[in-house]
Amino acid sequence: MAKHYENLTKTALSEYITPDKFRTVMPPQWEFSAGYSELPVAITLKKETADKLSFDVPWDGMIYGFVRGKFQLQEKLGMKNVPTMAAINDWETKFVLVFEEKNPKETKAFEIESSEVFYLLENCRRVPEQKTRTDKK
């Protein structure tokens, strides 16, 4: 684990990203289809975590999406610049939420609960390719 992420502040994911403001996309759309007020989000899941979801996750464990309200996030986080990306990383013992911006020194990182990551992914707007396994025919 990177030393600068050892003593993270615990926070609720829902303080920053909620299902009603989050949508998933397929990898090609992630590179160019952000709305003006949307922030790209990359979620990295370990296989054991991905298997607990009700839908299939690609072999690499990556889920891509966008969250609306990047300017509000900038204000809430107290960042000088608008965040350029958010990442949610599965570190086995905890999840880490990272907001990046142009200046790496201004990066903000938090420890979040796995249950909130599951709630986000199960209740957001997902692409059709991420149908619930029981809905697939």
C-alpha cells in the first residue's frame, strides 16, 4: 500500500457519489462521452469482490462511469482546480476513493466502506451489458 494512503480519513461514499448521480459506460465511451458537469470515475474490483455483484464484471475488474456534479465536488472537496477523475480502488482490506486534479499534491483520498460501493453499483444506471444475471436470456 502506498505510504500516503496509510492513514486515510474514513468517509461515506454517499457524501460524494450517489447512485442517482452515477452512470456506468463501456470502456470506449469513457474516453470521450462525459457531459460538461460530469467527472469520469474508474472502479477497480478484485475478482472476489466482482463475483459478489449481481451482474458480470470484465475480467480485469474495471468498471467505468461518470458522476454528475463535478463543480459541486470541487467545492465540497476544497480543491483549487476542478477534479479530473475519481477512482474507487479495491484494496482487499478496504476501498479507497481518490479524487485527482491537475496538481498531484491536491489529490484527495478517503477510505470508504465496501457496502457503499456495492450499493452504488447495484443501484446506479448501468449499461445494458451489465444486466442483472437473472435478467439475461
